[in-house]
Amino acid sequence: MKEYIERAKLLKNLGYDEKRRADVLPGSTFDIVLKELAADVAEVVRCKDCQYYQNAKINKKGFLICPASGMEITETAYCSYGARM
């Protein structure tokens, strides 16, 4: 599985100062991090960690139904409506 980091957090931890961007030397750590392609990712929120999970109802078939999406869910499922508690 691939791992991703937040560029802004990494730069902050390295002591980068946006006001001094013009002073960044070619090939320096800051230069490399700033030029690296960023992945367009979103954090996954599993149903068990979602704010809507506690209000899920059980339908006639015995499945949990998400109040946000109306879909059948399990603890390990996730969707675009997920909002961490």
C-alpha cells in the first residue's frame, strides 16, 4: 500500500518559511519537497468512525441503513458522506 504525507506539514516540520521562498537553493531539501508531485487523495472515514453511524437504523432485512446516504452499511464500509466524529 502506498503512503502519503501532507506537504505543508512536512515543510513546517522542516522549518520552511513561505516568506523566504525566493531564498530556497536549487537541490535543497525544500526545493525537492516543493517540486515533488502531490497526490490528490482524501482521507477515508469508515462507517464505524463516522458521525452518522450512531444514528443508523436497522431495516426489515436486518441491515444497518446510513441516515446520510440511505445505503446499507457495515462497520468497515465507507462513502463520500463520511464525516469523522
